Amino acid sequence: MAARAVVAASGTFGRPHRPTLPGLEGFTGTVLHAAEYRSTAPFAGQRIVVVGAGNSAVQIAVELATVARVTLAGRHPVKFAPQQILGRDLHFWLRRTGLDTAPLGRLLSTPPAQPVIDDGRYRAALGVGMPDRCAMFTGIDGSKVTWAEGTVEEVDTILLATGYRPDQPYLTGLRALDDAGHPRHRDGLSPVHPGVAFVGLEWQRSLSSDSLRGVGRDAARFARRLSAHLTRR
């Protein structure tokens, strides 16, 4: 089947990202991604390391800390953003100030880390060590994890709350993706193929591009340009 236009609308969250961590491939305990996590039940009484510093990492680590001993490990400190400011939800202020729609995506070579949106419970939980917080471990040997200060301990489960990547293998070979499989685009339009467009990518055009409140706005922009492309002979 041939087509003059293709819109890749599978967004940013199609492929769980599993980073390369020292010794992880040889870990003899359980390794899972946040995408596979469902409840605390299978982890009661375990020693668990949650890798990450974003919303999913903190939320899962705090939940697991009610039934297990949990460490939140990451390369960067956890940054918090208040759920409410002056009695209004954070997203209200993002829209009101224009930060939600500002076309900053093309200026960012690497998307900035998102803060953990918190109503107070997550900062409080980390403050009392449930979970505790450590720098990333430096190595794994079997079921033993070595921490940056040299401490070695047995761990049952490593849970990777390390985000997602776009999953668009159907565009492989078209030069629409870079070597890492990330879409090449400008405001959602391919610079290589005028008939290829993307929607729902992180910072595709603005902060809200990968959210329900942003995808329609972005789609309307490139739909006009795709329409012009399709009317050409």
C-alpha cells in the first residue's frame, strides 16, 4: 500500500526505556520496568531499589515503602513542583502564564527533566526515609548492589522508572528517525519527507505537546501543511 502522507500518532510512551547500568544484565534478582508494575502485593518484605527521579519513580517508591524497604536511586536529585499554587492547580497556572503553549520545543536539544508534582505527601515521605534517597549505585554483582560510598548489600528487586521512548519501527529506513530511533522533526513535521508528521512527542512544540491538552493544537498546525502537500500535483 502506498500513501502520500503518514501521521505517526503513537506518541512518546510506546517503548519502555531500560538504561545501561553497571552490572544490571547480570543481576540475579528481579528487574522490571515501571510499565510492568501493578501493585505492592508481590513485593512485601523485599529490599527494593527504584531507579529514577521523576513522577513515576517517586510515586511507586513511596507506595512500595509501605510494604518493603525501598531506596530511590538516581543520578540527579528529586525536584518538586507544588500541585496547587494560591488555591489553583499547577496546570491552571501553566495555561494562564502561557508556559503551557510557548513554542520552546525547537530550542531544546534535550528535553528538561520534569519535576515531581506533589501535594506534599511525596516530599514528606522522602523526608522521613520512606523511601530513602541515594546516588546511583556503582555496580552489581549477582544479587549484591554496591553504592557510591562503598556499601554492599543484597537486593531483591530493581525497578526501573526510567521513562519511555517513541516506538515507530515502521519508519525505519526512511531517514525519518535518527540513529537512536527518535523522530527527526521540526514542530512535528519531518524535514526529510514533507508527507510525514508526528503528534504527541515530548516537547514536540511546547510543554503540553505530549498531553491530551496539547496534541490537538499541534495536530491542527501540521494538518494545514499536510493538506497543502496533498493538494500539490
